[in-house]
Amino acid sequence: MATLVCFHAHPDDEVISTGGTIARAAAEGHRVVLVVATNGDHGEVPDDLAPDETLVDRRQAETEASARVLGIDRVVWLGYTDSGMTGWEQNGHPDSFHVADPEEAGERLAQVLRDESADVLTIYDWHGNYGHPDHIAVHRVGMAASRLVPEVRVLEATMNRDAFVRMIESAREAGVPMGSPDGEQDEFDPNGLADDGNPMGTPEAELTLSVNVSAYLDAKRAAMRCHRSQIEDTSFFLQMPDEAFAASFGTEWFIEHDAQPPVRVGWIFPA
């Protein structure tokens, strides 16, 4: 059996791009470790916090619940401050992950990789999928860690932009509404400009690996529901019809550092 380490920016990020892969790896008997860079302290604050409960307390508890659903064996918190969205004053906070020294943070991640004898590390693509400062930092720090532990195979979790365009076109033809995840647009546009001024995800021509996780969608959706403070029952993710959810999240996409396009259907561990 092998060990998978998934490196993510905030509580709840583990589900969206790698939840199915995590659940599949765990179901197959592999060890899965989740490393979360920040405490998510600039997320949405729910109305039902207890008097002595903080948003960080809630989001960490939600992540531990999600980890149990997905089969994660260990959760590691690096403890950086959430940097907020691009342009927020929190970007410059001295403890924010966005301004962390990539080599110093990379060594902290590398130590987890060494301790776990990790085989595979997932990070994000070069612009963090949608340009969030902390997601971009995950890429930088993950790359620094991979240089320190070069025997670990690195996969960049991303979104297949072209597949999303095709899916939305099919949904439109079928009369199925596909709202944006943030609820601010009537229809999700993968080619629209994201937080850093780039379109979301990666063109299909640059991808190398697609992983079928359709058998683990119940676990993925259940893990999303664990993050109630950030993913409400009325959200884009949980309101999608089952067929649309399967089309959107039944495949997870990666760029492998030891492979070249075109994209192949396969698994994160060698056969």
C-alpha cells in the first residue's frame, strides 16, 4: 500500500478537487494524509457559533468530520492565517500564508512527507485553479517541498476547463440551469476571469491524468455537507441534480510532473 499526501489551502478545499481521489485511495487501503495550510479564519461566519466558539474552531471540526467521511488517516494544520481574496488587506498580514517564505513553509510540508514516507503529493496548478492567493501559495510551497523530497511523485490538482464548457453547453441544451458556485452569476462561465484575472483551471490540452471517481460521489457530497459553515444546503454544489453533479465531479483532473499530455484515464498510483 502507498501513502497519499494532499496539500490544500483552507478547510473544505480538500473536497472540491480531490475528495473523490481521497475516498478512492482510502477505500483501496492506502494511507491518506491531509495537510491544510491555513485555519480558514476569513471564511463565512455562521450565525450559530457558540459563545466560546471561533470560526477557526468550527472549520477545524468540520474538516475533521470531512476527513472521517473520506477516510483520511491524519490531518495536519500548518497554522498560517487565511490571506483572503486578491486585494484584501489580509493579503499582507505577516502571518498570512500568501506572504510565507516558500522555502520555510516548504520544509514544514517536506517534514510531513518524510515522516509519512509519502509516495504521492497533490498540490494545485500554477495559478491555484482560480487565483486565490493562498491557492497560488500552495503551488509555490508544494513545489519547494518537492525539491526537498524529490522521490515523491507530484500531481497538480486542477479543473478541466474545456470539459466544464462542454458540460455547461449540454446542460443549457437540456434546460438545466448551471449557476455559478458563488451565486453571483446566472450561469457559471469557466472562460470568465477568475480571482487573478485568468480563466479557471487548465485547458484539456495541458492535462495528463483524469481519474474516475464516480463510485465515490456519495462520499464526496457527504464530505461537502460536513462544511456547513461554508457550503450551505442551498449552494451550487449541493443543489445540483445528481446527474449534473456526477458530470461535474465524477472525474478529477491532474497535471503529473512525470508525464506529458495528452490526458490519459488512469490512477494516481502506478499499476
